[in-house]
Amino acid sequence: MRRAFCRPLLSVVVSAGVLSCGLGRDSTAPSSRPLSRCIETADITFCMAVGDSVDAGYQQAFHDWAVGYLGISTPRRLRYYKYLDNSHMRELTGQPYDSWADVLQYAVHSVERQQGHEAVHVYSFVIGWPSDFFAEGIAVALHRNPSTGDEVPIFGAPVHTLCRGWLAGGSIYPLRDIVANEGFGRRRPTQAYAQAGSFTQFLIAEFGLETLKSLFRAVNDFDSTNTILTAFESVYGIPLTEAENRWHAFLRSPDAPIAPEESR
């Protein structure tokens, strides 16, 4: 079953089936604060309440960067639904999140004026639909400021910095425990998301984006741990444990954090 990505205070996942089974309402449903004001850029349609605003320049620039970096053709215009706050989003959609991506509808829903993370979910869905670890990993890894190329930190710090601390303290999660959805969903989201983003950034820099895209096509959402481990070794030519050891070695090094652009 395909899924929509969501973010309350951080990103979590809910089933897209919930949205299609009538539990959520369309963003154009009657409301005292309808999303009746719409503006457009070259590739994005923004809908918001009267008096609300978005950072359309940032979002279009991020779109241009992300689509170009991923090397994809977008199937249609991105729709960006901007809400005043969480209660407004709940009123119109039935969803209690800060931000979420409805990948089946090619849409981002957010209380924020700009949103890179959820947009990456929409774009990467064009490539393939892997387990949550890799889907969230690429969204974290590619959430960047399009004007500078700098990583947008999550949870207050760059993901490599967070993971270096957990590794040094002996509390980093073994990747085999979180690469499948069941294990990923059971761990502390702050750490699981950061590890996914850090490892995905490392994979892009070490092996290239095209190899990661091949993995996205080889791994399906809800695959078991063993299936993912087999697919990873087939695509990368090394076991996940070896890639994990290399990632740990990088985290222990004094090198500056790796940005996706460095692999191009």
C-alpha cells in the first residue's frame, strides 16, 4: 500500500489509505477559513487562506534545485497547501500534523511558509518507493537552502553532528534494526530520522546518487529486513554492515560534513 509522509513536530508516516477512505477531508471543503487564495510560480500552485502567505520564491528555487539534482521529470505541477496552524489543518484535512506529503496527489500540506523535506518525498516518489528509512533519509539529506546549498538542520543540528554524538556515546542504532519499517517505527524518531539522513548523505557522497536511485527501484515499502539487506548488497556490491562501518569511520573523522553536491 502506498503511503503519505507526515510531520508533526518531526516526520512520521501514516497510510495514504486513510486519506482515501474518507477520514480526511479535501482542502477545498467548506470552512470559515478556506484555502481560497491561490498563487502560482513556474511549477507550483500555492493555496492558502486570505491574509496568509508563503515563501514562493524559496519553494520554487528549492523545486528547481531538487528536481535538477535528482534528474527527474515531474509528472505535473506541485500543489502546496498552506494552513494557518495545526487546528486549521485538522479542520480542513482531518490530519493533526505540522507538515505532510500526499505523494499520490503530488501535494505538500504544511503550516510552514516553505517546506523542503516534504517536497523531497513528492519528488523521490517519482524514482521509487523504498522503506521508511531510505525515504526519510533522502528527505532529510536533501533538505537544503537552495540559495546557498547549505543543509537545513533538523532537531537543532546537522545530522552528522547528531550521529557523531550518538556513536561516541555508544547509543547509535545498528542499521539492520531500522532499515525496515517495523524497526524504524519503533525507535526514537529524532534519532532514527537523523541516522537515516546522515547515512543517506554518506551513501550519496561515497557511491553516487545514481546508485541510491537504483536502490530506490530495488527496495519496496514494507520489505522485510532480510529483503532489504539482500537488495542493498546487490546494488552496492558490499553488505550493509560494511557500508555502515565506513559510515562510522567517517563519523569518527574530523572531516567536515559531506553535502550531496560534493558527489556530483
